[in-house]
Amino acid sequence: MAEQEEVMLTVKQIAKRMSVDEKTVRNWITKQDLKAFNVGGRRPEYRIKPSDFEEFLNLRRAGN
């Protein structure tokens, strides 16, 4: 049986869930606070695994 692919989140989706600007999410990615994959070309277009987003949230809740 094939492994089910994880649905990736966009910067826009993360920004909406966190009630922040998309630029803030990109800053978290740039600072490597939030893991993301660049699927774009010259202009970065990021995708985030839901599990990485959960990890990010847990670290923020813990105050790290």
C-alpha cells in the first residue's frame, strides 16, 4: 500500500491561522523558526508540512 502524502500548507494559510501578515510567516521561515520547503523558482514559494507547523506551535507555547 502506498504511503499517503501529507497535504502541505501555504504561507497564506499559516498567516490566516495565526492572525498575522504573510510577511511575518516568511520571516519565521527565513529565521528557520518554521520549517518550510521552497517549491518556487526565482521567487520563493513555500509549503509547510502540518506536522512542522504543529511543532512550531508547540515550541511557541513552551516559550522557546
